[in-house]
Amino acid sequence: MIKKKEGTLSIRSFGVIGGFLLTILISALGVGTEPLWAGEPHSEFDDFSELDLDALLNSTVITASKYAQKSSESPVSVSIITAEQIAASGARSIPELLLSTPGLEVITNTASCFDVSARGLNTIPSNNMLVMIDGRSVYADFYGMTLWEFLPVSLEEIRSIEIIKGPGSALYGANAFAGVINIITYKPGENDATILNVKASHVGEELSSFVHGNSYGPLSWKLSGGWETTQNWETEYQEEEMSRFNGEAIYRLNDEASISLFTGNSNGFMNMSTGSTIINMDGQYQLAGADLRWKNVSLRYFWTEWHLDGNFLDLISINDIGTLDNGIHDVEFQHSFSVEPSNFVLWGGNFRRKEVKWTLFQNSEEQNLHSAFLYDEWRPRGNLLFSLGVRYDDHPLVGEHIAPRGGIVYKPHENHALRLTYGEAYRDPTFLESYGRAEIELIPTVNILVHGNEALNSEEIRSLELGYQGLLTKNVLGSVALYRNRIREVVQLSSLAYFPAPPFPEGIPSEFGFTNKGGWDIAGVETSLDALITEWMKTRFGYSYIWAEDKDTGDRKISTPRHTLVGELILMPHAIHSISLMGRYRSATEWDLTNFNTMETEGPGDEYFVMDARWRIRPRSRGVQAIVGVDNILDRRYRDHPWTIEFRRRIYTSLCVEF
């Protein structure tokens, strides 16, 4: 936490008022004509009035099929968050950027922790989304979840975020269950500049970051880093402090070959809710690797290491959950070729070694995973595209998997695309679900046993999706997706035995374990609309409807919000000013609490409608930007889950310079 010292000025003492005054000053400076900075901000689109919606319809995506293709020809549902949208958002973290994506569910767990899932599969903690940075997985293998605050990446170095909703195991294997989020950064040499950014809010958030890139002949490099601290909004204690650093260098041998080396490190602590208690996570995340590319062949190796110390903040009997070390070695090979101009083939393989040492395990555990995949696209004519992908995986506990995906994309017109996709995916049991073991003291000398299960089956999902994307008019881009998902072999923590009654009250569990239990049938629709109303006004709209029910009883899955709605109006009354007004709605949910440390059986996730506002100042001739914003203007108090933090108004400011 930065504190004011004699003769110095802290971020917090500067605060939101100082940020507002800086914004006014920058607005005044924008009147001048002489440039103060050597370069202009690098972004795909300078503003919406310069954006051709046809170009947005045909923007390039990588994640859908593991190679660059038009988004309108993707066989799966893809959402894209661009660098310009990130810069204009004033967001503090990646999950905040994801809040406006139809079909994604973002739970504000604590002030420093988020859980992200898709299409009705929301859980706490969430372990069914595959999250990657430049195609490298960054989830923590011991439970398959993503600790977002530990990711060593700055928002200013992100080129785009691609979101795939629906099964992705045919190309990416386990954990690509509910979807895939790929954070794509600028490569060295793509944005040779220096960027400095500071942010602060009135609820105790302080952030600073930098990005620097440069090139010398065939060698290009990039460095980035940052520091942040966060206070709990309800109790005002410091719940997170994190420092991050990453670097990458690329040596281009020629136009068709390159070698890159990369490394990263995050160090600090944060709090997260498990749904029944708060855990303080203190530790370090490290990564390093190399990437060799030659023509249409790529070979990548990366290593990651988690070192975490955890303790429960509100369960004295098991205050210390010990030290966890989780190491990963990953090697991936990929090759593409064309059988003929109309037939594209991509294939490859992967080896992944995972090691976990944890107090909750009786022994150190390790797993070796092998996989191979094949993907084929055939275009019999210009407006018709067939795709078929299949992946084989071998897991030491659950055995072999085959995950297929097939799709058809038909373009009846250049600016309209229809798609039909079927896919299957799986989520393998995590280390905690397979090997974990802990005893929780109920009263002196009486313990509750919680343990894993090495005989678990993988969770399975089968998905059918029909989608459309196209230009409804010259200035209106729309999309809609209808899907039906069938989920089976759901892994749940279940009560396995009970204390005798008497002397104990009836129904007190003495043993918990992970089991495969039941499944869900989910159907839904997602729609989005981007409209350029005038040269100085645009709007975005997104809506999602989900119906989820138990496969055995037909009861609705009440933890899934049935309706979510987001709308944004962006005004640009002046060349250097933009104003954004956003509204977000989510219907109420109910969460099953029977397996948690509570006497209640259900708890609410509140229905809410909140409004956000943002004012952005960006002189076109200067590499400078300032933002003042208010989240939850009306201070609507709500919780996403009974055990998560209460959301409230947040006033923030940021200043970014590039030179």
C-alpha cells in the first residue's frame, strides 16, 4: 500500500479529484498543434466513425480454428474485444472487460478475484474455461481455475481478446469445456513505443503499469510490468497486492522463420471466495519458454510454476492449508498444409507433464498427458465451407478421449454468414478432485473428512449450435446464436456419510467426497448488435437467455441467470472527447449451499440493473489519454453469490501516455 511520506505524493492522496483536474488540463492542452510525443497510440481503429462494419464482420480471428481466418467464416461463436475497446474502457482487469460479452458469466468473487464461465456453467471457483495468453494455457492445474490477478500481462500490451463460447476440446483438449478465452498480445516489433499508465479509485485501488518495445535489425523485444493494490470494499482492509513483469524477444531469421524467447513473473497476494469461506493466496507465478516458427511449422515449449501459501481467513480450525507447488512442462508441435486450394489441413501433437506437491495431498502427484489433433477445412465453392476436427487425449486416471467437432458455414451473400456446428468436449478431474485430503475440526476431537476420488470420470458436454452474423444495413452489424448443450458426469462435492444422531443433530455430514453426479440440459440464445447511428454516435447491445435444467428431475438450474442484458451508448461530440453510458442487467439466481459451512440450504444471487459512465479525453496529435468514470452510478448494492463481495459504486480515474 502506497502511503504519503514527507515531501512525496502518493496515488491515493492524488485520488479521483486529482485525476479529474488532470483530465481538464489534458483537454485544454488538446487545443495546441505542436506534437509533444514522438508517436501516436497504436490501435486497430482510431475511433468508431473510421470503422467500416464490413471490416469488423471480416476481422481476423485465430482461436476458433488455431489459424488466422475471417470471423465470418469461423465455425463457432466468436466475440472479439479490440485494443481500442480496451484502451477506452478504463477497466482495471481482464474480467471487467468480459462483463459486456453476451453468453459469458462473470462473478465478482472478491474485490481482487473473479470467476468467469459461459452458457450456464457458472461455478465458484470456475474451472471449466480454458484461458490462454498467446495460445499458452495459464490456468492453475491443481484445480483448473484461473487466478486472473496473477497473470503477468498488462492491459496496454493486449492486441485483442478472442472468446469462444462452447466446446473447444477438439483443438485444445481438457478444460476447453464451456469455452476458450485467448488473450493475444502485441508481438515484439509490432508496437515499438513506451506506454505508462496509472489508475486509482475511491475504493482503495491503485495501479501502475508500463510497456516498452523496440527493435534493432532482425531483433525485436518487449518488456512490460506493473504493480497494484486493492482494498476490500466492505471491510476496507488490504486484500490484494501484486507486482508483475514479462518480457519477450524475437529474432527473425528471414521472412519465413523466427525464434522467440519469453518469460514472466507475478508475485503477491490476493483473496478469493470458495463459495463458503475466504482464502488468502500468497505466492508467485513464473513462466518461461521458446517458440520456433518456420513457414507453416511451429514448435513451442513452455514451463510454468505456481508457488502458493494459503490460509482460510474465517475457519480457525483449518487456518493453514499449507504450501502448494504446481509445475508444468508443455511441448506442442503444429503443421499446416493445403491438399489443394480448396482443402486446408492442420495437425499437431502435445505433451504435458504436470506436478503438484501440496499439504492436502498424502504424496507428491504427477501426471503425463499425450494428445494429437487433426483439423480439415474444405471449401467446395466460395460461399460454402465444411470443417471437421478431432483430438485424441490420453489421461493417466480416466484413460483415452476422442473429442470431435464439425461445422458448416454458408454465406448466401458476401455480408451474411450462417453456421451450424456440433462439438463434444470433456473436463478431466483436477488434482484436488482426484487426490485431495483434509480434516476439518467440527468440535474438539471430532473431525469432518474431505477427500478426492481417483475413480472419477471426466465431465462431458455435447453441443449443437446454429448461428448467424451479418450486416443488417450498411451501419448495423448483428449476430445471433441458438444452442443446446447436454452435460453429463458432473463432478460435485457430495456428502458421503453422516454423524450418528443422537448424540449429533440429524443430518450433520462426517465425510465429503468428489463424485460424478447427474447432469444438465441447457438451451439458450445470444444476440448482439453494433450500430453506427451518426459519425459521432454509436451503440452496442447484447442479450443472453439461458434455460438450464437437471437431466433427472427437470428442475431448473437456479444458479444460472435466465436473462442478461448489456447496452452501451458512445458519444463523440468533439474530436478529443468521448462519453460512454452503459447499462447492465442480470436476473436473480439461487445457489445451493447444502454442502457448505452454513445452516442455510439456498442463498440468493441478487437481481440487478446498474449503470456506468465514462468520460475519455484523447488529443489526436498527442500520445496521451485520460479517463474519469463511475461504475454503478446509482450505487445499487448486490452480490453475485451469497458468499461473494457486495458490489457498490466505484469512481475511478486513469492517465496513460505513449511516446
